[in-house]
Amino acid sequence: MKDEVYSYEFNGATKKIEESSYILTIEDANNTKAYYEGKDYQLNAVLTPQPADEVALVWSSSDENVAEVDGNGHVSILAPGKVTIKAEDNDGNYAYYTINAN
């Protein structure tokens, strides 16, 4: 029998959580207060509690004209604007991080 599925909102992101699973959030590695065109930043996925097995994540940008993100959460700001970075696992659990770039 499949575990129950719960949804909740945390920091503006809706997450689907299966019972006895983990919570996925995104944090800025340096607690950056402002993001600027031409600069690079590091975002980290945080899984709580930390699962025993490694979790593969796919990172994506809502607007690649504003920012690109690689498979490790490294973000390059290409132009001013608002962009949402998403990290998602293979089970459909995801988290968002919104950047307002100058």
C-alpha cells in the first residue's frame, strides 16, 4: 500500500510530501541580500531529514533570459528581472527560490 501524500506550503513553495519522506527546501549558500547582473550565486537544496540514499535533483529556471542554473544549483544572473529557480526530485517533490535581479 502506498504511503499517504500530504501537501503544504513553506516559504511560498507548495510541496508534495509522502509520509516518512523528506522536506525539500532551497537556501542561498551565502545568504545573499541582492542579486546583480553578471554575477554568480550558489543555491543549495536542503532535505530534512537527510535521506539515507542520495537524491537526484533537476534544477531549472523560469526565465533563462534572466538567470541560468546548472545541475548543482549554481546560478548565473544574465539580466535584471524576476526569476524562479526550481529544484525537483524524481518523485515530484520540489521547491522554489525566487530571485529579483538588479
